[in-house]
Amino acid sequence: MKLIIDILQGLGLSQAAGIRPFLPALVAGAAARADLLIDLEGTDFAFMERPWWLALLAVAGILSLLIHRIIEGSIALSAALAGLCLGMGGLLFCALLSDDGYTWWPGIPAGVAGAWLSQTAVRDILGQAGARLDEHARGHLPIFAEGVAIVLAVLSIFAPPVALVSAGFFAWRVVIARRRGAGKHAGLRILR
């Protein structure tokens, strides 16, 4: 039963990291530091509850919000942030598995997959929302994404089955986006 809870917590946290990488990891590290359903002490991932790591995550999270326009305007920085999301998803999943002494390495592909799923869905959701908003409102979308990521991280720690609901929602959104994309291309073929 504990393995199932660890897997669900890891899945939820990896999905939260797929949305935004830093503050969900900060939430997980703070919970581990306070021993709230996560305790990484004595594992290979004990650094994730150390003050220097938590401070680094807080600074990185704030910095990414402050320079979000620069990140969005650069393909290289956007790709780097996307890669950080995937890596953080894998790291969080591994940490949750090691929490109770399970083999941690299966958390790498599982965490990357969870982060990819949420990242893909949220990119589409924010892209659609951004297209409908004016420039000022569009600038607040990263803050909204951080809030959603934090809420998902907290819920994943304290109510692990939420990860299944969020995974279902993200998968549904990815399918919708793929169908919409296929429909656009089908229309182009008809015009020929």
C-alpha cells in the first residue's frame, strides 16, 4: 500500500513539475524538511530538504517569473525550461520512491512521462488562453501556472489519488489538442 501511495505522490509531483519546475519541488522539499508525509533523510535525495536547495528553488522560481517574457521570447531558454521541467519531474518521482526504501531509478522514466504529459497539456491550454487575452492579461499566465503547479503539488502530497485525476485530465487535453491539430491539417488537404 505504501508503494502505491509513493507512486501516486511521485506521479502528482512530477505532473506539477511539468507545469512549472521550481515551486512544486520547493513544496516537496519543505514537506520533507517538516516530515509531512515525505522524509528524504537518509536517502540519496536528502539534499532536497536542505536549506540551500530550498533557497535555490525559491530564487529560481522567482527569477523565472520575473524574466518570463525573456524566456518566452527565446527558443533556447524555453527549451531549457522545458528540459528542467522534465528533469525535475524525474527527480521528484525518484525521491518519492526512495523515501520508503524502494528502488529509485524507475522514477526517472515515470517522472519524465508525468512531467511531459502535464507540460504538453498545459502548453496547449495556456496557448489557447493567451490567444484570447490582451497583452497585460497574458503576462499573468505564468503566475497562474505557478499557482496551479503549487496546488497540484500540495494535493499530491496530502491526497495522492489526485494524481490519477490530474493525469486523466492532462491526457484528455493532449488528445483534444492532437485531434484539433489533425483537423486543421485535414482541412488543408481538402483545399488542394
